[in-house]
Amino acid sequence: MKKDIIVTPWEVKGNIDYDKLIKEFGTEKIDDKILNRIKKHTKDIHYMLRRNIFFSHRDLNWLLDEYEKGNKFFLYTGRAPSGPVHIGHLVPWIFTKWLQEKFNVELWFQLPDEEKFLFKENLTMKDTEKWTYENALDVIALGFDRRKTHFLIDTRHANLMYKEAVKVAKKLTFSSAKAAFGFTNETNIGQIFYTAMQAVPAFLPSVLAGKKIPCLIPLGFDQDVHFRYTRSVISKLGYYKPAIMHCRFLPGLQGLEKQGKMSASDEQTAIYTIDSKENVEFKIKKYAFSGGRETIKEHRKKGGNPEIDVSYQWLTFLEEDDKKLEKIYNNYKNGSLLTSELKQILIEKLNKFLKEHQRKRELAKKQVERYIYKGF
Amino acid sequence: MKKDIIVTPWEVKGNIDYDKLIKEFGTEKIDDKILNRIKKHTKDIHYMLRRNIFFSHRDLNWLLDEYEKGNKFFLYTGRAPSGPVHIGHLVPWIFTKWLQEKFNVELWFQLPDEEKFLFKENLTMKDTEKWTYENALDVIALGFDRRKTHFLIDTRHANLMYKEAVKVAKKLTFSSAKAAFGFTNETNIGQIFYTAMQAVPAFLPSVLAGKKIPCLIPLGFDQDVHFRYTRSVISKLGYYKPAIMHCRFLPGLQGLEKQGKMSASDEQTAIYTIDSKENVEFKIKKYAFSGGRETIKEHRKKGGNPEIDVSYQWLTFLEEDDKKLEKIYNNYKNGSLLTSELKQILIEKLNKFLKEHQRKRELAKKQVERYIYKGF
């Protein structure tokens, strides 16, 4: 990767070459062969798989081998609360929900309320407590099965998690943490330890069940480093290495190259799930990077460039209907669809989704406690 | 300190110069002036204070100021379970019990069951779980007030402790931990984090009470480093810096210089609280370093050296009666008391103590759960 491309758990920026990511970090492509294996069980193929939004994996063939032998897996993903949830966060969760439904499996959802506290100077534990609740509402609003979904909140489940994290931590040295995360001698000792807590939900259900259960983690590629680092330790502790599926980054409103992936802390890159419809309209119109031409005349003549147009790219993450999407692509490319019209399609799509999401988010307020794991 | 003198939480060895320890680590002497201040409240002075076994402190005058203003303190000490309790461990606890009685205060007793697991290659969490229970019996056997004594077991109280430890950890960098504990890049990330957990009981009662409560920590000098390192962080979090009282090291059977402080992992240095009376007799007779002369004739003529005689030194930690002790000192010094006779005095003292301790230790088995903190 060139130096101007950054992929860490804290920053993603640049014109990402996803093939190079696969090569550099030793993951595997999600190709037609494995898609067909998945389809045998799911009947259809989620649009995020069809469109290669989930593009890379680790040990997915092994996971399917186990599944086919009757050894069901569980899902594990999460969210470190530090601010409002935006559309980019929803991408892996929407896919995770599909996996939960299709494979009829348990989901362990981690809300590590200490992580961002440790990594962000000005964030307090009171702040992350508030965001833990707020973010939990967004997760529930997506419709995860309450009987099969278990929230783990690090400080509230420390009685379960700290003991297991310590076992992971014993097998990891500072120099290896330094190499994996780019830590320095000035890194605080909580940050250094934290990755051990993130490893725990990948094997905690096995600890609780008293038997090894395979684990599948759908996540953004930037989070891969945690498991790249701890997978072999998990296996040394006597559990299965978790399998992983990686998704691409939803670009910020101004594009990946200029601005990086959507960031909750930058108002100008993100659409939050709690944004009003006026706010959505305003931000898309004002900030969404356009692949259109300078003038309408020129656009009609030469056509726009959907490859760099953020509104179009967002629709590839959000519009389930392939035919609709293809039509938009073609019309934008041939100039019959103007940038303002494309933006309008996205605004309507987003606002329709958010209206429903916000309604469910309101209902979720009564359900939060019931999603929090209590079986201990 | 010379290089052949070692004082770390993991090793104590050499001919310790306690005045130099005070100077080097910036603590204060426990002198007659402060003893008189203590005596105002306790009426008598514990023999461990009279004999300067507790020889050093931090902020004890401040603590007494607060006490005299009506601002009661709580006590905090602990034990990292990794093996059986020996006589050396009991020294600060016996004194702590006296403080609890005289000042009528709460005691928070930490049993960090992850600490030695992280620091000892071959120790498992199952091992430390077993030793947590076994060691708790010894603490209870000393007679701490059940209504005022609260055990904190790190993995069982992680829901209370981890959240607070993370706040401590955020303010400590790896380079400062390196300097304080001599860590290297090959230190595991659990060890690096652990000191934050040890800091927590010094302010947890304040968190629970919702107000600042002074804290007094009686401990062996080797444990001072944890609080030297975290005291200022605790104050940055808005709590009082804990006051500390430091005790000398009970030498191993073969003497501090040769063998270091009594160590639970070395059978030949230690008398365990669960040793049989035959075992005590055997070990003292075989291993206890003698300050006597080569022959009985020479001993009668020139006298022995109580300063280097381990049996005598142990009696200074165990024999409450000053007059008895003085008589033993004089008789050994003038040669009328032989080493074998001195050893016999120690054997009888120890076995009398251990018989009673073991009886109470048996009764403690029904009480352990009642000492474990549950108010959360």
C-alpha cells in the first residue's frame, strides 16, 4: 500500500486497493465458488455479497465445512460507542442480520464502552455510557432476533470478560502489540490491554457452553487487525480461530480519497441515523462529492462518472434492487441523469429508510435491557 | 542501593538498608512523634510499631489530621494468590487487624486472582482460584471483623473494578510503567495493565459511597511501587492519594542476605500456615540460619549474634512481650542460651500460634462467602 493509504482501526483514508489489502494481510477473496457454497444454505445471495461489498474472508470454507457437519457457528460483531451511529456503521450489521436469519444462529454483539474512552482524550466514561445506550437502539432497530442476540457491554460484563481477557493478554507481548497497532512508548496501558477484551466474545460462547463453537465475525476491514493479532492466541487457549468476513468502507460524503471512511466525529462526512429528513437533504446536496460535469450541457453530452460519485456509491451499499441500480448507473453514465437528480434518488432512499429506522429506534427504547446478556 | 540489593514486587534480596529505602523512594520515617500521635487514638502501641517493623510511611500525618477532623479512613491491603500463605504474609495483616480494631474502620482486602497468573508462566487460573479460597481462609482466621471487612476478588468483582481500572490506565503510559516496574518490550500486556487493577481498591469505597474517603494501606515495602506509581493518578481522578505504612521483610529461614524475603514458592525459606508441628520443627532445626558459634564451648564463652540469627529475628516479628524478647536477646548474646534452645523457643511459639490459627482456619471455611463483598 502506498503511504497515503491508511487502514487502521482509527483511520481509513485514501484510494483503497482492495486486492492489495487482501494480498498484504493474507486474507482470501470472496469469489463465485464460495458464494455458491453460501447459496446452498441461504437460497439467495445478499446484495452486499453480489456486489462484492463483503469482498474478503478468513477461514470461511472451514466454517462452512463445520456447518455442513452440523457444527453450527455463532456470529460476533460490535460497536465501540463514542458518538451517534451513521449509515456506514449499519453496513456490516445489515449483512449480519441477514446471516443470522439465513443460518438461524446466535449473535453476540459487543459494545466495548471502554475502548473509545481509552483512545479519545476528551471522551469520558459518562459519554460512552450514554452512547452505549443510544447505539444499542440502532442495533435493535435493525430487527435482530431478540431471543438469539446478546449484547456484551465490557464494563457491565467484566465479570465474564476480564478473566478471559487476562488469559489472552498473558500470551501477547508489548512488542507484538506495538507491531500490530503501531503503539509507542507513550501509548496508555489501557489501550495496550484493550485488544484482549475485543478477542473475548470470539470464544466466550464456547466458555459458557463448555464446548468449542465456531465463530464468524463480519466486520469492516479496518477492524481485522484485532483478530489477525489474537486469532492464534484464541486457538492456543483451546478454541476455534474465528472466521472473518470483511466489508469495504462506505466513503464519507466527500469521498474516500479526500476524506476517508465515514466518520462519526465529522459532521460533514456522515449521515447519522438520527438526522432529520431536512438535514439529510441539506448534507447530501451540500457535501456529497459529485462525479458529474461542470455544466448541465456538458453532463448531457459527455455523461457523469458513477465510479467516483459518492451518491451513486452509497446507493450500491443501500439499494437492494440490482436492476434499479443498473439503470441509475447507465443513465448517469450517459448523461440523462443529472447529479441533482441522482442526489434526489439517494435523499429519498435514505429518508425512506431512516423514517422507518427512527420509528423502530423509538420502539427499541423499551427493549434494550432485554437484549443485554443476563445468563450468568 | 547496591546492585546486590533487590526490592521489587517480585523479589526482595540482600542486606536491606531501610534508611536508604526511605531516602531513595521518598517516604518518611515512622518516628516517636508520629507514634505519639497514633497512641493518642489507640491508647497502646502495637509491638510492630514499637520495634520499627512498620518503619516507614507516606502521608500518615495527613491521614491523622483527617481522622481528627472526624473524617474516618478505610484500610486496604491484600494478597495475590499463587500458593500457600506463610508466616511472612501474616505480618502486615496482623498489624492491619490491630488498626481495624483500634480505629474501628472498614477493611477492603483485595485478592487479585489474575496477578500471579499473569506473572508466573506455569500458574493457571484454576490454580489461582484454588489459592484464592485457601488464602482467604488465612485472612479470616486472623479474626477480622466480618461486618467491616470486604474481600475484592479481581475476576469476581471485575464489574466494579474494571471500569475504574480503565480510568487509571488512561493516565499511565507504557514508558512510565517500564520505568516503575522494569518492564521490557517482551512483557505481556496483562502485566502492563495489572497495576491499574491494584490501584482501584484505594478509591473504590469512595466511588461506592459517592464521596472522598481517606485510605490507609499497610503493606510490605516491595509493594510500594504500585502506589508510588498510581497515587498521583488516583488524585487526578478526584480522590485522596492513599496514605501508606510500610513494613520490613520477614527474612526467609536462611536469612535475607542469602535467600531473600520469605517466599511461598521456596519450601526451604518458608513456614506455611498449614504446616504440621513436626514440619515446623524439622524446618527450623534444619534450615533456620544461626547466629551461634561453631561449638557449644565457644558459644558459652563468646556468646551468639542475635542480629543475624533468623530464629531471633522471627521472634521480633512474633513475640509480643518485650521483656521476654529482651531476655532472649541478652541470654543469646551472653552465651547462656544455645542456638538449639533458641530454636526450641521459636518452634514452640510458632506451633502454639499455628495450632490456634489452623483451628480458626477450619472454622473459616463456612465464612468465606460472607466476607466477599456483595453490596453491588
